[in-house]
Amino acid sequence: MPQTALPPLYSRAVLGLNGGPTDALVVRLGCELARGRQMELIALHVIEVDWRHDLSQDQATSNERASAVLDMAESIAEQNKVTLRTELLQARDVGAALVDEAVELDADLMIVGLPYRHRFGGDFAIGDVIPYVFQNASCTVVVARESVAEGSRRRADRSAISFGRAP
């Protein structure tokens, strides 16, 4: 019996990638939602350009890292047999760029990642991008926070490296 495509939950999703520890989680989640459905996935990486540089100025080292991030996203999508388009932007503010690009692409879903981390003193840190996206995105927003165990392991690995021990 031929398998028919499932009805789409969403038609177009923007996957906000930042080169951090949650990028693979964001892409895998997007792939899971899109698998077997007519849903377009767009992996978007925004290079934040400070005010000392012109927006049109090529940020060479950042572009190399961004290419690696987008290549990783394409690889995960290929493994999951899902079509994924990638985009790279340079902007002054990452949150605004994500929201604006989602509007321009007519996305009805945005998936962003949130690493599990603490500020000095123990408060949970959410950063500036997630609150901006929550307040301003016109589409559905899904935040994929990494597990406590993953965040703790990353912190332990960084501590071991900074003290000269192997992780």
C-alpha cells in the first residue's frame, strides 16, 4: 500500500542556528516535524556585525564558521531524508534578523535553540534573542532547550580544558 504524505502541521519553518550546542537539536526537531510532510525547512544563520563594521563588509572568519554550521544542518537533513535550504545573513541584531527573515519568508514556524547555562551566581541565563523573538515573531515559536545533563557536561568539559585536564 503506497504511503501518502501526512498533512503539514506547518508549511514553512525557519530554523535559527547560532553555531552553538543546540544547533543539531534544532535541525533534528525541524526534520522530525517535516518528515513525510510537505513542509519547507530553511536553516538560517545570522552573523552579528558590530557597529564598528559596515554591514556589507565580508566577515571572513565568521563566514567560515557559518558555512560549517550550515553544512552541519544540511548533513543532518540529508541523513533524515528531508529537504533543507540554508541562508546566511549579516545583521546588527540577531533577534530582529530572525523575526524579519521569518516574515519575509512567510514562515509559520520558527525553531530556535537555547543552551542550558547559568550566569555567575546561579541564575538561569536566557540571553537577549529568545525574549525578542517571543515578543516580536508573528509565527509560532518553538524553543528547544538542551537538557540539564548536556549543559552540565559542556561546563565540566570546559572546566577540565581550562585546567589542563582532558575532558
